[in-house]
Amino acid sequence: MKNIFYTIIITLAMVSCTSRVGNANKVGKNQAPVTGTQWVLADNIASKPTLVIEENRISGNAGCNNYFSDAVIDTSAGNFSAKNIGSTRKMCNNMTAETSYISVLQEVNKYVVTENTLELYKDNLLLLKFNKQQ
């Protein structure tokens, strides 16, 4: 029952995130560099996934487990790609939220950064929105 509840919450969070327009008019255009930055997921869910971007690499916490991946980030076209994301394997109470987050993160192919906000897109569809960590 608890897993069903969490699945519904995560699905609603993902749908609400994808229904936003965001900065879609800026997708595919020159973007500010994001190397050396740290972000936290902006959606109001209990676990706050994080995203750390280093040169050609991303990492963070998906809510329970840490994750990591090589990344391809092209500022001139606003391209962002992270495939074959790996993670630690701690057993947590709710793995559904974490699995959904990693799955969505692997779909991203574009990014838009404005001041303290990072939006990750699949083409023109907003998938994830992050706030910069101070």
C-alpha cells in the first residue's frame, strides 16, 4: 500500500514537472556553462535528489543511493546527455521514487540554465527542474 502511494506521488510530481512550459523557447540555444555546479530537485517530494555537474561527469544522490555517470554537455547547443547511470545499492524504504528519477534523468537531451535554475528537457518537454545549491 505504501509503495502504491509513493508511486502515485512520484508520478504526479513527474507529470507536474513535464506539464510546465519552463524556458522551452531557449531550448537548443547557447547556454551558460554548468561545470562545477550543484543542484537540488525543485519539486516538492520527500526525498530531494541532487545533481552535481563536473567536467564530463555527473553525480548526486537520488533520494537514498548515490549515482554517477559520464555526461556529454555542449554549451553551444544546450545539449545534455547522461547514459548508463550507475548507483550504489543500499536498500531503502521507497525505491520507486529513486528509480523514476534515474529513469527520467537518462531521457534528458537538452538543458537551460537561468541564474539559479537548471531545467532539463527531452527535446522541448521539461522533465526536471533544479534549484542551485548554495
